[in-house]
Amino acid sequence: MENRRFMTPREGVCLVLLAAGLALWLFWPGRTGGQAVLTRSGEELGRYALNAPQRVPVQGANGFSLTLVVEGGAAHVEDSTCPDLICQRHAPISRTGEAIICLPGQVTVTIEGGDRLEQDALSG
Amino acid sequence: MSRTPFPADTPAKRVALFGMLLALTVALSWLERLLPTDAVVPGAKLGLANLVVLCGLYLFPLPWAVGLTALKVALTGLLFGNFYSLAYSAAGGALSFLAMYLCKRWGRSMGFVSVMGGVFHNVGQLAVAWAILGSMGVLAHLPAMLLAGVGAGAAVGAVGALILRRLWRSFD
């Protein structure tokens, strides 16, 4: 017979610790001031410094396109033609290691090489 | 306790319960599209239909539970998704089911089983994203997706436990 309890105290503690660890990982202060690295299907298309505002039109895979916008030290996606628009709704990214991903267009924007310690980590 | 391991113990009862649960996955998937969970974590979903997968795991023998999960992925994918979402749902669903089955076999409680289901659903989806995109950037989403999986799994597990208790009581 399987265990029909909702949760034992010990399992609850384990899961809370797991969640706390993940939250710490998620909100750990990052570094900013790097560059946005653009890839399509794993192939690098270009690198754009976050301190130089610009708009980059991107032709993604499967006929989808989007615009990478760099402004205010952060990068985000506009004008995507993909069906779910998750990339477009993603908040602007600025911390090293952060990424915006357009699955249908197989486009990723990843922040690399930041050297300034973030001032306000929790609001990031 | 005079419970049989699986409450729907005649073919007719089992087929009826299976059909109801399968129909429920479609209803819950539709309901979920109305919820704005996407605003919290981009791409994150509550996984309401996984409620049915969780119940199936406890109400049916393994082959039936696997069948319910596979049909749920196929039906909701064809009705509400596109090719991409189907690929992610399939990988997430398979890994999630495996994790839940193993945790249940291991003797963990329903809440723990459900949380592991939520976490591994997202692990499966990220693995497919990584395979398709070939980009390490996918890993940047790992902590947020895992945390979302813990939260969604706990919520689904709490509701699932309530439903299962009532079902067991009505069958006993």
C-alpha cells in the first residue's frame, strides 16, 4: 500500500530547504555591464555591449523574426512573430548568465562578461 | 482497511474512471489557459492537468496510468498547443511521470511525489530546450524553473490529496 499522507514533517523540511536553496541561487547578486550574446540554433550571430543602446532585427529559425532591443544597460525582445510571445513578455535582462529564449525561433539572448557588482540584487 | 490496491476494480469502473479523468485533463488545460501565471515567471504554468496524472498514478495500475499521461499530453498538445509545445510537454510529462512513480514506489507521501513531478516536468522541458537551441543560456532559467516546479507541484499535490482522499472514501 502506498503512502497516503499528504506530507511528513521530514519531507516538508527537505522541500522547504530545497526551495530556499533555489531562491538563494535565483537571487544571488549577479554582475552587470556585460554584453548581450545573440544565438540562433546554437550558432552565435553577434555580441552587443549593454551600454550602447541599439535595436537589432533578428531572423530566427522556422520563419520567425524578432527585434533585440538594448537600452538602459539591459536587453529585451520586441516585435516577435512567434506564436507564444514568451520571449517578448520576458523582463529585460542585465545580469551575467541571464537569458531570454525564443523557443519557436530557436533564438537566445544571453548576458556574458559583466564586471560590475550589482547594487540591488533583490530588485533585479 | 479492506482497500484493494486500486479502487476501480472492475473493467467497467476502471474504463469509466479513466474516461472521466481524461476528459478532465482537457477541461483543466483549457482552464489553465485563462490563468495569467505567465506573468510571474515567463513560460511557467501551474500544470493543473497534472492533477489528473497524479490521481491516475494512485488510482490505476501502472500501464493505465502511463496511458492516461500519454493521452493527456497528446490530446492537450493537439488541442491547445503547436509542434513545439507538444515536444516540451512530452519530455516534461515523461520525466515528471517517471519521477512521481519512483517517489511513490520509494514510499514518499503524495505532496512530495507531486513536488518532484513539478520539478522534473520543468527539468524535462529545459532539457529539450537545451537540445533544440544548443545554448547554455537555457541553464540560466534552471533556478527559476525549478523553484516554479516546487511551487506548482506543492499546489497541485495539496489539491490532489484532497481529491484522492474523497475518491478513496467513496470507493471503500
